[in-house]
Amino acid sequence: MSKVSYYTEEGLKKLRAELNQLKDVERPKASQAIAEARDKGDLSENAEYDAAKEAQGMLEMQIAKLETTLANARIINESELDTSKALVLSTVEVKNKANNAKMKYKLVAQSEADLKSGKISVDSPIGKGLLGKKVGDVATIAVPNGNIELEIISISRD
């Protein structure tokens, strides 16, 4: 049973573009590399051929994984999101109880996560800890160096 993942329309377009790149550009390159290595003689002692076959196998695994992800992907209509609690695609402003630092995170699917732009995966420890919480709730989250407590200040869908 595969896991359903939720994406923005933009995130889903990126996944499709990546899959098309792999199928239309990378796959022919891998086939060409195998053909060139095969032309160089004895396959039993041809390290270039073995490397090209291994690269092709890795590429095919990547394509299969992306196809499965796309098959189980669902687009979320952001305008219909409930802002009473933290959900996928919610923007959550939190305050670290230890040092009063405020941070803002947008909860997204794993493939859309980008910490630099404030997007964290709902599968990450912080993302999991924030899911389902309401304004005023305190999420205690286990991180590698102990536990942190994050108070939910606001939830929006911007």
C-alpha cells in the first residue's frame, strides 16, 4: 500500500517536469552510454559497460519511484484549508519557549521541503509535532539534542 502525498499545484508540476527530464533526456543518455561501452569489446572485462548498466539501473529506480509518487499524489486546494489547526500547507508561526525566538514555517510534502524558504516537511520531527495543533497549543518535539517546546502563535494559509 502506497502512501498518499499532498502537493501544491506548483510542487506537482516540478515532479512531473523532473520525471519528464529523466525519461526524455537521461534515459536516452544512459542507453547511449551502454551502446558505446558495448562497442568497446569484451563485456566480461569492460568496467565502463558495468558502470553504464549500473547507472541505468539507478535511473530506472528513480523513474519508478517518481512514477509511484505521482500516482499517489493529490493536489490540495489551499482556499479550502481549515486554519483552526496546523495542517499540510498551513503557515504556522511558533515561539520557542526556551529562548522566545519566533519562527514561521509552511508545512509541505517532503519533496517540496526547503528550509531556506521556510518550508518544512510534515514528515520531519518539527512538522509532525506541529500537525493538528491549534493556536495557543505547545508542541513538545524530540530533536537530536533533546526536546524543544514550540508555542503556536498563529496559523494561516498564505
